[in-house]
Amino acid sequence: MMSGCSIIFLVAIALLMIFSCDVDAFMNQSPSRIRVAQTTSLNARTRQRKPWSERERQTILSRNGEHFKLDRMRGNIEFGSSSRIQTILDGADEAAVKRWLSDDKQIAMSIWDPKLIKEEPKVYRLKLMTLMFVTIQLSPHVDVRMYEEGEGAMFKLESVAFDPNIQILPGVGVSADQLGILIDVVGELYPSRDGKGVDGKIGFVTKGELPPPMRLLPEQALKSSLGTINRTITNFAISNFQRGARDKFREFILSER
């Protein structure tokens, strides 16, 4: 939960690091195989996520700190982090915080650059700037559902779709399904006990399939590298959310006067 650059920006860099070997293999396929598999970035299908259950949400949010899981035989890997968010808001009281949290659009604009948001009912497509890595171009977006429960008593967000929007050559794209990539993001916010701010948690998990060469790396080396990414994401997310929330809540309070 943050403004401007985002959690996905850093996860996207991690994805490039982890899955670039798969992209290289894709580029080395025969022309006939490429024609069968290719999609253009404009037509690449966004990977939809099945509806969240409360148990799935809590599995991520109940974690404290970093998460890492590796199935070396199958090549499956997942990593992520879950952290608590506590932010004091100037001029806040419980009633004002609940009014603020009851407006999903207000919160969305608080935690993201409005220029990078495509709005649908209760769902916000959060876009990123284009990233370049040698011959790989990455312009990811994530669709996030944001909603409130209990008239502002609880604000929730959860990812519903993700598209890395990868192009390996002009006009040749690779979908999230082809690379086996999935990013899950969940979060919740609620008024703090003293009513002077918001408390909550944010968690993310990135899942994918390691290419065979990277399955040979020592588990500790992978875990250490991804742990650095997790900590960078977490620190960046929390600091940016706190700054954005304070600014937007201040504007919200002034608009009510």
C-alpha cells in the first residue's frame, strides 16, 4: 500500500531476476513454436485469481515477517512478507477515520499515484512505469479490489488479477500464465484503538516456477537474496503508505470543514 512506485515495482525486479532464464529459453525456441506461444502485449491475458476466502487472507496476514517456500523437485518457489502498519493521522478521531476508510476511492488515491490508476467499480488497476532489462520490457499492472466493511470499521484490499505485460521482442509478449507467475497482495486497515490513526497489516506472496539452472542454487542463497528483496519491499511500502496517508487524510479533514 503506497503511492507512486509500488510493491509491484520491486517484486517485478525480483521476477526479472528469477524468471529471466525462462524468457531466454522462450527466445531460443524454434520460430514455429514461438508463433504458437506468442501474444502481443496488447492482447496478453491478465491472469485472474480465484475469489479470496477469509482463510486465504488470514494465512498471509497472520504471518509475521518474511515467508519462503521452495519445492526444488517441481521448481516451485514462493516468497513474500507480512507486516503491521501503524500510522498516526493529524487531527484524527475514530469517527473521522471511519468516514475516511468508508470511501474506497479516497483510500485508493491515498496509496497510489492517481495517474497510474484505472478505476472500475471497487477494483483499481494499478499500473507501473515501463521497466527495461536488456531485451526484456516489463510494464506490469495488478488489479486490486478495495472495499470497506462495517461503515469504515474495516477497510480491505486484495489482488484479483495480475499481468507482468512482458515483451521479449517487439510485438512478442509473454503472459503471466506462460511464466507461471502469480502475485497475491492482501491488506486491511482499521481505526487505531485510541482513534488517532490507523492500524492494519499488509502482506504479499510472489509465486512462480524456477527455470532448471536456478534450481541448482543453494536454498540458503535463494532465501538470503529474496529476503533482501522482501525487506526492501516492506520498508518501502510502509514508509510510502504512511506519508501518503497523512497527506491525504489531512486533505480529507480540510474538505469536510
